[in-house]
Amino acid sequence: MRPGQRAVAVLLLVLCAGCARAPLRLQEVAVIRNEATARYAFVGRPRFLVCAEPVDVVVLGPVAATEDRLAASKSRSSAENAALEARSAGSRVEVGGSTAETVGKASRAASTKHEHAARVEKEAADATTSEREHAARVEREAADARSVEREHVSRTEVAAADAGTQVRLAEARSSRTSFRATQASETHRHEVRSAAYESVVEDRTMAAGSMWSYSRPCLKKMAATPQAVVGERLDFILEFRNETAFDLAAVEIVDLLPPGVEPLVNRISLTPSLRFSADWKEGQLLILIPHGVSRGQAVRIQIPTIVREDAGDSTID
Amino acid sequence: MKNKVIAVAALLLVLVLAGCGSSRVHFVGPAGSKLFLSHPEKEYTMPIVLELKQNESPKKLPVDAGGQSIRIVLPDGTRLKGYLHVYSISMDQVERLAEVPFSLSEEQIIQLKAGTAVTVIGFTGGRNQPVYKINLGVERE
């Protein structure tokens, strides 16, 4: 190896040694919950509300930072902790720290319980709907059966009338009776057929009807990753979908970002590219789409944020 | 000569009728509601039976595009706006005689006032062909 090459190799080694870092040990610091709502209108100013399901993100921090937070949380008074626990059990944001684990668990348990209750409620609603559908189906089948029966009876009558006519015709032919008898039976058959036709008319007229359905815009909130590291970028994604048959005049979206999560307002982007304005004020990010959203259109809003160290240290009111 | 004239007249009649299919829709209620149609531009008061010109293929039933403008003002002053689609279907005698109903129930009105778009589809009896589709949304309460 030449001296020049050796020097380069040494320099490289030194550089690598300087760049190498001990692997960062991360620990769960907090769980932050993010909610969003949207307002829309078919005409005029947005006024109808639609809410997105909240999204939870686990905040990870270096172990040292976590220990600091543990010490800080230990110094809190017991009364404060109790109040915090009570708040986190029923509210939206969970707090990190020593009590964070218990509080986090409690809140997760509450959230699980809430989800379970919602699931049970949904199942009950589904069961009721299916029961109602079943009843409607049974009723429809019964109506169909009745109509078929009626038609069958009519057809039988016609057939009987036909048979009668044939017999009478045969009799008329054989006994050479007058023309009047044959004419009378023909008239009778015609009457029976009309009656059968009328019954069909009645059935079909009764069945003509209408059905209805409803639709409204929906808002979905997602986080790019389920976990975020303190100091790193975390992207939230909002998807607003206009599932109605109408163009919306204007749409206003309010994103309730948890404390310690700061949006990079200038980097917010919409897909497809629509004209919008974004305003960050008192923990609320307001996104206004002044020209609305067309029918059937979906708008994806990407909100880049930075997770600060104090993320999840207080609650959203 | 006479037969030729009759044949030409019959042909003309068939051609005229082929382009003028219509469906009878019975706008039942809420009774007293005002109904405004854009083609022809007229105002009606419910309940009323209207002969509506068929102008769309029933294949477009799932598509929410086009349609003629329709406005309904409910008795309480709530203004609804929407689109009316009348489908070109071949109806038998029975279906032609039947009036396909349209009415808004209390539940539908509540949904509309809450900002929901309501779609009502009218069907013929028997063969269940779509006669009309009306999409409605609240304009002003």
C-alpha cells in the first residue's frame, strides 16, 4: 500500500469512527391522540359537521429523556396525578412519565372498552337490520305466494271455462244446438280471462314503489406511522371524501393536534391540488377549501408535524 | 294510394312516439310542498301526477352525473335542491298505467336537514325497472 493510500484509509477510518453512534435506546414516552372534524355545505357557508375517528400515535423517546420525564413526573403531587388519571380515563390525550404507563394502560383499557361497546352496539344494530330484512323478505314471499295462488286460481278458472266451452262445443256440434249457446260460452270465457288480467294489473300496480338511500361526506384521519420519535417528523393524513351526488360549496377542516405536536403549515399539501388556506391557532389547524369538493371526489391532505419533547404532557380541552 | 298515405302516417307516428317516451310519477308528498322542474320550467304543488320525459339510459343508474335540476320547498320553508333522472325503459301496458310514487318521509326529511344527501329511486311493479332517480340535498332551512 502506498503512503497516500494509507493516509486516505486512515482518514476514512477516522471519519467513520466519528460518524458512528451508539444505537439509540428508545422507550415509550406517551400516547397522543389526534382528532379532526370537517364542516361542509351544499350551498353557502360550511355548517354540517362530520367527524373522523381519532388516531393514536405512540411517542418514543431516548431512554435518558424518559428518565428525566420520570423524575419530573415523580415530583408531581399525588393530587395532580389523580386528576390527570381521571382526565385521561375519559378524555382524549394520555400522558407520559412514571404515571404514564398506568395512565396509558387505563386509557387504552378505556379505549378498548369503548371500542368493544361500539362493536357490540354495531352488532346489535346489524342484527336488528337483518331481522327487519328477514321479516320484509318473509312478507314479500308471502305476498308473492298469494299473488301466484291468485293467478293459479284464475288460470284454473280459465282452464275450467275452456274445458266447459269445449264440452259445450262438442255437445253443440254433436247435438247441432243453436249458435247462441256457443256464443254465450265464448263470452263467459272472455270474462274470466279479463278477471285474471285485472288481478295481475292490481298486483303489479301495488308492487310499483320506491326505495331510498342516503350518503354524506366522510373524513378519515391516519398517521403515516403508528410510532413517532421525539424530535422527528410525523405525518398525519386526512382524507375527505365527498360521497354525495352533489358538489360541495365549501369545506372547512379542523384538525385538533395534541400539545407538543407542531404542524409545518407551509408544507401542508392537498392531492389533487386544490386551492386551500391553512391556519394554525391555539392547537387547532384550520384548513379551508374555499371552492369545495366535487361530487365523488376524494381529497387527501398531508400534514407534516414535528413531535416535541413535551408531546402528550397536557390534555386537549 | 290511400294505403300508402296511411302507411306513411303510421311510420311518422311511430317515429314521433319513439322519441317521446314518458313515465308517470306521482309526487305524493309532503302534501303542500312546492315542486320546481327545470324542463319544462314549471312550478307544481304536491300531490300531483306528472308525465316525465324519459331521457337517460337505465344503465346510468349508479352514475351521479347529469340529470335535470329539481327543487322542492317543503311546507315548513326548507328548500331542497337536487337532480332528477328519468330512465328510458320499455314498459308494458300494466307498467304504463301504473303511477310510480315519490314521497319524502319524516325520517328522510330529518336526514336531509342534518346535511345528508338522500337518493330516492322509483321502480315499476313486476319487472322492477328503474323509472326515476332523485338526488336531494338541503339548500336552505
